[in-house]
Amino acid sequence: MHLNYQLLIDALRVPNMFKVPDHQVAGHEARDGKLGPLVDDLGCFYKPLQDDDRGSKELAFYTKFSSMPEITSHIRRFFPTFHGVQTLAASDGSGPRPHLVLQDVVFGRVNPSVVDIKIGSRTWYPQASEDYVNRCLKKDRETTSLLLGFRISGLKIYGGDRSGFWKPEKKVVQSFTLQDVRFVLRKFVSCNLETPDSVTDPDCSFASAVYGGTGGILSQLLELKEWFEDQTMFHFNSCSVLMVYEKESVLRGETSGAEVKLIDFAHVTEGDGVIDHNFLGGLCSLIKFISDIVNDTEKCWN
């Protein structure tokens, strides 16, 4: 059942204030007159529909997925809630444009640490043009996609009041090697971040609280893996795993709020009864990296 968002706003009698997301780590940003997503103060994320078929394909996926009874609630929670489509003024000043209305995954979090990981050794889709395939192949080879089955697309790690956030520039992220990926995944759950660009060996002091445990990121990724080992409805080409948590909650002795979401569905295709080995392989590779961090941390404490 889709939410009529305008009726909700009217009912609450709250002005809907749109703004640029504070914690977006990848994709096009709505800054300097460019087209990008917006958020509001009610917990929704507005993603502009692209002019080409990518926009219509993503809308078609959300519409179909949200109405499929065979998608159980424990799997549905890994996808942003879909609230339909709303037309609003585009961030680039080009006028009214339809936007997907989605759950704002980081809504209510004060200083979230976020990492966007594009899954799959192949990021192009079978029906793509030769030019698009060649561009994707080039990027897959130049990043860790082909080597590891995934690549980091963007990240923002909170170090504390003094150090603030570490958010490497896009060019830096695109140049990450295998060693850089391992370093970032360790730094994501570390406490010793004296400065945003610190190269100190990460202490992984939050690994057990964030990656480990029954509700940790590793457990969530393993749930997704179990689903991808069976599901043949969709192939999730060029989709990302978004991982988020709050360091300050851990420091207060509370739960980390660690959460995993799948995002970006502009290139999803029908599965036609075939397992999505490309996504599954990349997911298994990511799980191995995170499992190693958890196991190494547990050895240090034992």
C-alpha cells in the first residue's frame, strides 16, 4: 500500500522543507545548480527520475517489488520503503520533475558513518549498448570491481567532535586498491581517528558491536546472501549495499543502529529463473572481508 505523501503532509499540517542531504556519499549531489536528490524533515528521500529509461526502470522495479506478496518482511526491510512518486521543483532549477519518494535511510541519525559499496564484478546489464558496456568495463577494471567483486563508491566516517568526518574525494575513492578497501572497512569501525585523514592503523574497536552480533552488519549480509542463493526474480546489476551506524551510540553503551540497505535499481533486470551469480559473488566477497575483520578482532580480545 503506497503512502499518499501530500495527504500526509496536509494531515500533519507541517510545512515540507526540502534540502540537500547532509550524508549522501555517492551519486549526483544537488549542489552548485546540479540535479540531485533532496530530503525533507519527515524522513523521506526524493530521487529525481532520470530522463532516459533509467528513471522509468527504477520506478518500475520499486512499483513491482513493493507489491509482490512473495517478498517477505525480513527481506523487504533491506530495501528503502517506497512511497510513490511526487512532482516537485528540481534542484538544478530546471522546473517541476517527478521524483521517487523513498525512505531516508539516515533520517534521525545525528552523525552517521556511511559507506556505499557497489556490488558485482560486472556493473553493466545485458541489454546495454556497446558504448555503455565498454565504459563500465573500463571502470570495473580500473577499480576493485573485477578483482574483488565489489568496489567502494563513497564513504563518510565520523571520527568525533574534534576530527569530524572523513569523506575522501571521489577521485581518491575511485583509485582504491585491495589494500585501501581493507583499510577503509577497518577504519569504518575504529575509534582511533585523530584526524579525518589519519593513516594510523585502525584499531577496529567497534567491530564486534557494528559488524558482529546477532543484529550486526555481518548477520544482515548473511541474511541477504541466503536470499540471493535462492531468488531468481531479479538481477541486481550495478546496485549498491549501503552500510550505516552511529559511533556515538556505541560509545554510550547503546546498540550501534547498524543497518544494511540495498539501493540504486536503475539497471535491475528480470531474473528469468536464473540466480544472480554476479551480485551473489560480490556479496560473498564483501562478507569474507568483514568476517576476517570480526575474526581478527575476536582473536585480539581472547
